[in-house]
Amino acid sequence: MLKNKVKAYNLPQEYQAKGVYPYFRTISSEQDTIVEIDGEQVLMFGSNSYLGLTNHPLLIEASKKAIEKYGSGCAGSRFLNGTLDIHLELEAALADFVGKPEALVFSTGYQVNLGVLSSLAGRHDYIIMDEMVHACILDGARLSFGKTYKYKHNDMNSLEKVLQKCNPQSVKIIATDGVFSMEGDVADITGIVRLARKYNANIFLDDAHGIGVLGEKGRGTADAFGLVDSVDMIMGTFSKSLASIGGFVASDTDTINYLKHHARSLIFSASLAPANVASALAALNLLKAEPQRLKRLKSNTAFAVKLLTEAGLEIGPTQTPIIPIYIRDDFKTFQLTQTLLDEGLFVNPVIAPAVPSKDSLIRFSIMATHTEEQIAEAVRILSKVANRLNITTFEH
């Protein structure tokens, strides 16, 4: 039966036969504003490296030194033999950066959300999620024993109606992205905090795409709203602005202590490798030392939004370097993605379930290290191909 099930799944093959399969494209160079694919130079506008640090000499050197000192891996979980002194150094730096007493580092950002949400919500508790949250929040909630509810995207009236259904005596965790990873818009943190206070709920903020993008010196979404103290848990990743891999959650001392001893994705996973810890720490130090990177990211984003709007493309109400360009047709989204790559431009296609089926889009991502010339060339290619495929004008 299993063989029949997997053999029957042939959707990828169908798109491959049509020449528009857009996934697992192989890059044979460093992750930069220009990458190499099949021997060709391609403009990269599909990266999460918002600050452009993945090939920075200081990060590379820090990784090398960590390997020389600690070796290639930790050979165990944080809970047992896998905690190094640099894990603790990074945790202290992260806690200070986002404005919380303590932080806890996991091997990936996905594992943070799995471990935190699954361990904090018991049988009589609630996890209440924005309907557009990242998949790892959904999966963490499913792994918990708590009841799960969704509220309409950034709709505080919808959130309040859900909170009114909950037992006042139970734990209630409102889980939301800070920056929504496909649309680029920002959570209504002010409204969420107001309702959390009113209904005695706690807030879990997934700031994977907010750290290094929003707030003073890139401290994140809660900082941008001046509400760090009102957000109970702030989660972030190293695979975006911090140019490594891994993740963390920052909170009060009691919460971190609880998670150290209950989060299964921490206890039963191998510890983050020394090179990754060192490069994330180096990136964090660069972010604090070079605020001009954040300013450049914001100016590049504004420039790109201006050009895309002038080109007649429908973009969402983004406030971040994630710029959604709506196509609203899966096949045309894939067709556009492949044709753009043929023309020397790498972008990411996004279809259901990552977005609602009616909202398939191209995710156009800006880096601080993009030049204005590169942005203008990318928009020129995009506009030319979109016109050729007759997908430049839309009904709003």
C-alpha cells in the first residue's frame, strides 16, 4: 500500500515534463547577490540573507577558528554532552540583544517552535495562532496536548472572539509571526499585547524574519513597537539575517529553565555545530557594529517597491524586504519562475499551502548588499517576462 501511495504522487513529474518545475535548483557558489547555476551567473532575489553576511570574511574566519578549537560537531544533545562554552556565550549575547533575561539555542529555528509550543501547552490549555503563521508553529501546536484555534490574519476582533471561548483559568498562548514570511507584512503587536493583557494570555513571537530587519539596530518586531517587555517569548533563527543555521528562544529565567527540561526537540536533538554557533555570534556582533547595513536594507527595499509598482506589478502591503508579487495562478507562477531563471533572475514561487490557493505569488527578496543597478536589472527582467506571459495587470 505504501509503495502504491508514493508512486501515485506524480505532480512534480508533471511540472518537470512541462519544463516549469521550480524546486531544488542547484547553486554551485556562495550565497550572494549573484550566484552560479548550471555554469551561469544569476541575480539572486530569493535569499533570506537579508544583511548579505553569508560570505563575510569575519563569519568565515570565526567558523574556521571554531572548527580548529572544538572540531566539526558536538556528538550529543545540549542536555547531555553537547553544551559548549560558545553556546552559552551566544545565548547571553542573544538575550541581551533582544532584551530578555535569558535565551536558549536550538539546532534549527523549526525545532524551537516544535519544542516550545509542544511543551508549554497541556491538555486544558490553548494555542491561538494567526491563520498565516509559519508551518513550524502549526506543527508545534499539533504536537502539544493543548486545544488549537486560529484567528483571521492580523484581525484583532477575530482574535478576541477566540480568546472569549477559552477557559479563563487555562494557559493561553497567542502565537504569531512578527514578519510574515511570504507576504512580508508585520503582526499587529500592539493589538495582540492589548488583548493578551485583557484575557491573561501569553505571547509567543516567531521573529525569524524580524531579527536583523526591524527595530533599533535590527532587534526585531517587538522592539520596533516598543513592547519587548510585553511579549513573553521571542523566537529567532540564524538562517536569515545572522547567516548561519540554528535558532533560539528568549524569555524570562523560569520559562527558559522549564524549556531546558521539557522541550523534546532540544533534549533529543544533536547540539548546534561549533562553526554554526561561531558564525551566528560573529553575525550578531556585525549587526550591532554596522547599523548602516540595516539602513541600506531599508533603502534597497523602498527602491525595489517603487520600481515594481511603476512596472505595474501587484505587490502586497509589505513593510519588509520580503516583497510578494501576486500571480494568482499556480502554473503561471511556476512558468514565470522558470522563465526568469532562464533570463538570469532567481526568485521563489509560493503556492498553497504556504499561501491561500487564490494568492500564489513570487517572493522577491531584498538584501542589504544588492546594488541599485542589480535591483533595477531584476525589475527590468521581471517586467519584460511578465509582459511576455501577460501577467502584469491584475484585478484588485
